Amino acid sequence: MKKLVTGLAATGALLLALTGCSAGASGGDGGDKAPEDIIVGFAQVGAESGWRTANTKDVKRAFEDAGIELKFSDAQQKQENQIKAIRSYIQQGVDVIAFSPVVESGWDAVLQEAKDAGIPVILTDRAVDSEDESLYESFLGSDFVEEGNKAGEWLVEEYADSDDPVKIIQLEGTTGAAPAIDRAEGFAEIIKDESKFEIVASQTGDFTRAGGKQVTEALLKSNPDVDVIYSHNDDMGLGAIEAIEEAGLVPGEDIKIITVDAVKDGMQALADGKINFIVECNPLLGDQLVDLVKKVVAGEDIEKRVVTEETTFTQEEAKEALPDRQY
């Protein structure tokens, strides 16, 4: 009998300990937590572009201003590095995990691990293609399909009075990344009904300036009569400008350029006439992310999809916006 009582007591103690661990890891149980007691793990894609640099800077600034501890990791554009960072945050028992997935697929296992540990996850900038939406609390970021739509709409308007064929090179973002997939889809959706538009080549430049230049150099050799370059971000577009100029052509005139992001270097190129149109993708997500984190920790309901407000820029609009541009 003494052994039985001792065994029951030990079992009860173990269950209590397990329950305590589970409750401590759950973001929804921290309603009375002060900001300085909240810990957030953030797994960033990398530093592949001016946009990403501005995004990282703003996220760090926002959490510092809020007095919330931020554990930050740079995945260097590798999914395995992000998964490793997320698992590390789970082991550390952070209150919330936020990350910008480098590609759309392959996240279910690690997100399930976070869910099992009671740690809520917020997606920033990019989405995942998981069918189980319970694996994350919210997705904060742009509507990438709409960004592609806007790029296509400008192109259709620009060539509205011409029946001549329009040959297009598309510089894609990282293969498998949500912005690359959606910006291509949105663009194609708009131009598909106009037979004069033809995407003669489409290749990834991995969202980098060097990649944009290298791909454009190669594609210009096989497509010397191209009319338009549609780049999934400013940095690849800036690389394309270098390649076009080195080929003895005038960017913005001989070859029109459409890009997405609206970072300062891109906006300057637009103001200078080397880029013709830019669709904005706002990297300043820090304050909105902090707000979502606070609500999740407090156990409040949040929207599953939070879309950032964005605009577009022509040359004249870029000139007006540049003096006050934050990124």
C-alpha cells in the first residue's frame, strides 16, 4: 500500500509538471504579461535585397520601442536554416514565433511542433501553402497577386494604342517563394487576353541585384529585340539596368522596366527614367507585427489575414515621394 501511494503521488507530480510546462509555453495564457516579459523569436529570410534590409530594420526597431525581447535569426535564404531557428525557439519556450518563409511549402512538420508546444506562430511578408490554417495565427503582408495585377494593368495601358507585338522578359524571384509565384500569376492574369503580349523568357534572379544582372545579360543575347522587362523586385530590376547599359541600350527607353518594391534605389532609378513603373510592397511591418504579438499573448482574437496598404509610382510620383522616403 505504501508503494502504491508513493507511485500515485509521483504520477500526480509528473502530470502537474507537464501541465505547468504546457501552460507556460502557450501564448494565449499570458494575458497579464507586461511587454518586457514577452519573448518573440523571429526567423528572417536573409538580407537578399534593399527591401529585406528595410524590413529587418523596422521589425527590430518596433520591438525595441515596445520593450519586447526579440530573438532574431538570419536564414541566409535557406529553408533548413529557418526550420532550425524555429525549432530552437520552440526549445527556448518563447511566447510567439514570427517568420517570413523563404518558400511556400515544407512547413507543416515544424509548425505542428510549435502548435504542440503551445507557441503561436505569425507569418510575416510571405505565406505558406499548408491546408491546415490552425498551424498559424495570422499572416501579415502584401497581396502579391494584386501587385502582379497592378504591373500588368500599367503595361496594358502603356501599349493601349499599339497593335505591335510586345516581347517581355520576366525576372522571377526565388523559386517556390510566395511573392515569385503570386506576382507572376497576377501579371499573367491581366495580360493573357491580349495576344500582342508575349513573355518570351522567364527566369529566376533570386531577388538579388547580381542575379538580375546575370540573368538579363544571358536573356538579352537570346532575345535582343525584347521590349519590356518585368522584375519581381527592384533589386533585380537594378541589376537589369546595368546589363542593359552594358549592352549599349538605354533602360527605360529601348527597354521599358516594371518592378515591385519601391525601395529608395529603385525609386531613384524611376525618377531618373531608367525604370518606368514601380508597384509598392511596403516593408515597414514592425508596428503591425508588435500589435499582433501583444493581442496573441493576451489571448485576443486576431484576423487570419492582415493586408498592408500599398500604392504605385510613376516617374513624377517618385520624384515627389523620394525626399520623405523612409526606405
